[in-house]
Amino acid sequence: MADDSLRTALHDESPAPPRADIDDLKRRLHDHLRHSLGKGPVGSTNLDWYLALALATRDLMVETWMDSTRRAYSNDAKRVYYLSMEFLVGRSLDANLLATGSLDLARHTLADMDLDFEAIRECEPEAALGNGGLGRLAACLMESMTTLSIPAFGYGIYYDYGMFSQYIEDGQQVEMPERWLRYGNVWAFDRPDVIMPVRFHGHVEDTRDQHGHVGRRWAGGEEVLAEAHDLMVAGHECWTVNSIRLWSAQASREFDLRHFNQGDYINAVAEQSFSESLSHVLYPDDSTSMGKALRLKQEYFFVAASLRDIVRRFLSTHDDFTTFPRKVAIQLNDTHPALAVPELMRILVDEHRLGWDEAWAICNGTFAYTNHTLLPEALETWPVGLMENMLPRHLEIIYRINHQFLEGVRARAKEVDDDRVRRLSMIDEGGERRVRMSHLAFVGSHRVNGVAALHTDLMRAGIFAELHREFPDRIVNKTNGITPRRWLRSANRPLSALITRHIGDRWVAHLDDLRGLLPLAEDATFQEDFRAVKRLNKEALCRYIDARLGMELDPETLFDVQVKRIHEYKRQLLNVLHVITLYLRLKEGRAGDAPPRTVIIAGKAAPAYYMAKLIIRLIHDVARVINADPATNDRLRLVFIPDYNVSVAEHIIPAADLSEQISTAGTEASGTGNMKLALNGALTIGTRDGANVEIGEEVGEENIFFFGLPVEKAEHLRNNGSHDPWQYYTGDPELHAVLDMIGQGGFSHAEPDRYRPIVDSLTRHGDHYLLLADYADYIACQDRVGRAYLDTDAWTRMAILNVARMGKFSSDVTVADYAADIWGVPTPGWTADAASP
């Protein structure tokens, strides 16, 4: 199919809807414009039309939402509650138009009204409810739970501001408030009638009931109110709609009228402002004691409100707690909600007077915990003193849980090993005493899961080795997945249309049907069409980058993409070393026939993470030099796209040729960006880390580019003291030249020592993430990538095979596995033939 005819076919993939449907949507849009927004058609902006379209779409979801709730109650169904500090749902309009089957109708209707659909959809702000993979996974799993008709609730915080909007000034990251709620949120139903009190500080006292039973009661302190806001989550074809309930903080007292009347306006509202700050910002900077306290308060705030809501819902149809674990499954997404364990114990023991052992059995049968990190330093801990001051009853409960757990450890041991007991304890006694939240979540849950096969194996052998010995059946694997509705059907409409044209659209809900593309990998016509689709997406990304950054790029070049949070273990710096290596080869005439390459990097660095922010500055300085060099800029470009989020990802991912997944082996839990990029036809260059290993098993080792030290060798090299990065520096002339250029001001002439900390961290301070040890193999692997890209037909075949074999990585598969093995719930929307073999 020629490019022009393909272009037309893919952008007009469905016939125009019936005239009656277009006229009906026009009527509903005008109704909302007038009655919901108080506007008329004349003078209405794109934002007004976006709000009208969003409200009209929301109307289509509400009846199903209510029916789904009624069905769960009437069936007395077991509910899944997903507790997460992040839900990175992205923009909702496209997702909900697709779910309700209204996307093409909306496009045709707005075109009929001489309105620009693309401009209108761009008015939707990115929902700033998350930062990275944790939140994107939560959003995918919630969508898949709904698609599979599992009665599910997400719980989190309704942040006024996201982590931050990232701006670049003089090559440096600048953080600005992310005001995503400036115009409200049309997708949220505010629930001022659903208010949960949350207590902090205070004291614990003995109580005695009318039967003489002695208990404990948490009293005094301060109280904050949690107000509910409900987001609807529609499943595929909108057969089921679930909720994400997000809590905003409200003061229990509005303001002090005495101060106000005396003219002291600041102190009059001080308590109100402090209380409401709990839901202001995602992840406040915890480098200060005040920041740590606010972060812990946030975690307990949403946990306490959510547990009270869960218990209220359960007791509305049940008289006692004996069936609680059979009707309630609570998944802890990382350790941020780990306080749910002592909170449920407090509710059961203190408020409902259950015996400790009965309450613990209920708790343990209800909770499950997902671990997301292999880095010991990233496992969350809290100072005992801070928790004692803020949550005194919870610390008592944690002490008792820990005591009974360690008594069991001692009873099971043939010979008591005090060092092992200390390692198992929920209280870290080394230095400042701290509560180990991962130990609390692990012991309090009946299942603990990793998010990739390798990650799970390393959990058993590494960070949780001692706990695994105590509970050998508790750790299970649930490889992450992504929803194909968001990450192929919506994000890449041209490729989605091409696939559907050849194998039908059942793949949207049964991703393993993409295997129907396998015979087409050898078909010359399909290869040509596949390349044309990739070209369309690359052209679209070029327009986007030109509009945002004023930079013209060549879509004929190899688009080499690394998009993820900026962190030393993710090794964006290794990518930069390769870029500089290519640059020097081109300058010296040693690049041979290496294909022209455009390297695209995007991601945010945590505000207090000095080294990550310095790497961002280096990326910009390197880009400034090589992009301006007429001797090389037709063959090599480096681009940093600021303020990376879901919407930006939807521009970048469909256009990528190469997916950089280059973390140090043994540091990345799973990754989901690797899955999104492969599903959209990018080939992976990566280490054998996280889910890369499973992607390689699925797509075939010949269709992926692996390099670098495997986990065992990386750990051995780092831990046995034999790693000498200086030897790599002095022994490899190319590496030596690259590091000298960085360290001696080759990209920072006005400040030659600007990047000395980076060079020193690699050569003199241990090279903790083994960039220099992997450098030579990475460069050699990139050379293989370049040679492979020059063989257009072979590259296209590999890309098609990657798409065709990604069925395992649907979040529907992941959720079905959770449902069967952890939650114990049926999946009415899932059939046996839908599962990957």
C-alpha cells in the first residue's frame, strides 16, 4: 500500500457514524455547554468544548458505574482494594471515548462542527497523581481489573499539585508547581458527604468495657478530615466501571475566629492550612525533618481513611468480621501503605474488641504486598521517635506484631541466632532505631509478590532471604503488564488500525491474538506498511518536538529512545557516554557506515537528587555541542524532552526504533516502559535485568540486543572488592577520551570542572553502577544495532516479531494471575483462551 493511501486509510479507519448519532452528540454537547458551563457556542474556547465533550462522555459511563456497584452488592462479591500513593492515569478523554465506543463519533461530530478535535483533546491537563512506573502500573492494573469485571476500588491521595512540572533553564532542571487542578477535574465526583476523621499524635490509655475486658484506646492529639473524590475507571467496551477513591485533606476546624477578629489573619487560618497541606503535593521533599513528618503523615492519612471506608462498606452488609478475608482483598502497592497492617489491627482490636489472634488471622488473610525495589537503600524505614510521636498506638501494635513474630522465629529455630533475629526484626536497632516498613508489610501479608521473574528470584535470594526462609511459600511472582487499550489502541492509532485490518480487533482484549501477525513478518507488503506506520509516527514526533523545542529532526534517522526517571542505576549516563563516543568517531572519520541516529531522552530527577540533576545538565551541554556541529549534526542529534509524563510518552513511544533498557543488572525490579516500547515496534537494547529477561524469552534472543554483566557477575564484581574502574579508564582509549572530554570541560568551556563530580564518581569513587565495566560491551552492542538497522527488511521483521509476541505482557494477564493466586476472586471478563500459553 502506498504511503498516501495508507495515511488516508489509517486516519479514517472507520466509516462515518450515522447522521442521527452525530446530531445526538451535537445536542448533548450544546446542552452541557449551556447548562453545565453557562456558555453559548459563540465565543466558546477549545477548553469549553473539551469540558462539554468530557461531560457528555462521562454521562455514558455513569449508568454502568452504578450498575457495577449494585451488581457487586447484590452478589455479595469479594472486592479488591488497591492501595497506592500513585495512580498515573494520564489523560482520560481518549481512554473513556475508546471504552464507550465513542472516539470516532466524537472525531466526526467535532469535524462536522468545524472544531479541531486534536486541539480540544490537548486542553485536558495531565492528571498529576503519580511520578513513574509505580503509578503507571497502578493505572494499568485498575483498568484491567475493570475490563475483567472484578469489583475493585483504588485508594490514594487527591494531590492538588503533582511532583512538579519540569522546566529547563540553561540546561538545568527547574521545578515548578504542577497546577493540574486549575480548572477543576471534570472526571472526578466530589463527595463532601464522605468524610473520614484521621487522628495524629495524642496518647494511648487503658480502657475497660462493661464486661471488665481491658483494652487500649488512642485519644487526644489532632484530627484531620479526609474528603472523598471518586474517579471512574472504565473497562474495555464499558461493561464494567470501577472507582479510584482519592482523599483530600480538610481541617477539622475551619479557622480560629478569635485570631481573625483580632486581625491576626495568618494565625487564624494556620491550622487549616497545615491540615490541608497533607494532600497538596505528591512526595514532599523528605530531606528535612519536617518533610519526613509530612511524608509519614501523608501515608497514614490515606491509609486510615481508606481502611475506615473499607470497613464501613463491609459492615453495611455483614454483621461480624469472620468473613472479612473472604470478602475483602487489600493489595499494598509498595511499602507506602504498609501502615494499613497496624491500622486494621487497631480497628479490629481497639474499636471492635476482637481478640488479638483472631484479628491477626483476619489481617494476614486480607493483605498482600507488592515489592518494587531491589535496592536496600530504597526500602522505606521510619524513625521510631517520629512514629512514637505521630502514631503512638500504631508503634505499640508494631512492637507487639514484631515480638510475636520473633518469638515464633526463636521457637522454630534449632539454635537461636541473635544476629539473624536482629536482621528479621521490624525494628532496625543499628544507629537511630527505625521501623522497617518492608518487614512489616511482608509479615502482615499472606502473599508477597515481585514484578518480574528475575526480580522475584532476587527477592528470595537477596533483600528478603531471611524472611523467605521463615515463609518459604509467601513470595510469588506476578510479572508486570500494560494495558493494550492505552498503550497501543489509543497511543498508536496507525499501528492499531494496521493490525486490526489484518487480524481483526479481538487483540484489544486478548493481546496474545497478536500472534496472528507472525506469518506477516515475512510478508513484503506488510513489512512495507509497517515501516510506513512507523514513519507516520516519527513524522508526528518530529512535529511535536519542533513545536515544543524549535528543533527540526530527520524522521529517516534511527530514533534511539530512553524515557524514564533520571537515576544513576537506570544509567542515562551510559547512554550519554555512547553518544559522545559516536560523536568522536564521526569527528575523526571512524564511524564507518553507522546509520544517522537521533537519541531522545526524557525523565525527571528528584529535586534533591544532585547527581541526577547534574546528568540532566550534562545531557543538555552535550546536545548543545553536537547539535551545533556542522561536521556531525546530519548524522547525530541528541534531544532532551522536558516534563515527561503519560501524554508525552504517548508521543514518543510509537515513534521509537530502539528502546534503551540499560540499568545495571539486578537493580531494576521490572519496568513497564520496556513493554510499551516493544509493543509499539521498538527493538530493545538492554541488560538482563527486570522484565527484559522475559521479553527476550518471548520475542527470541535473536530479536533483542542484550549486553553487559549478568546479575551474578555484577554482584560479585561490586561486592568482592575486585572492581577497579581506573583500569577500565586507563585500558580503553575510547572510554579514556570520552571521560576526559567530559571532565576537562569539553562540553562546559566556561566552567571546565562542572562535570568533574561525574567523572570522579566513575573513576575514583567506585563506579557503583558499573558503567565502566559495561561500557565496552554496550558500545559493541550499539555497533550491532547500527548494522542491523541498515538491513531494513531484517529490522522490520524483528520489529514485527516483537509486536506479535508481547501477549504475555498485557496487564489483563497480570491481573488474572493476581486474581487466581492472591486475591481469590473470579474474573468474569476473562476466558481460558485469552491467557497466554
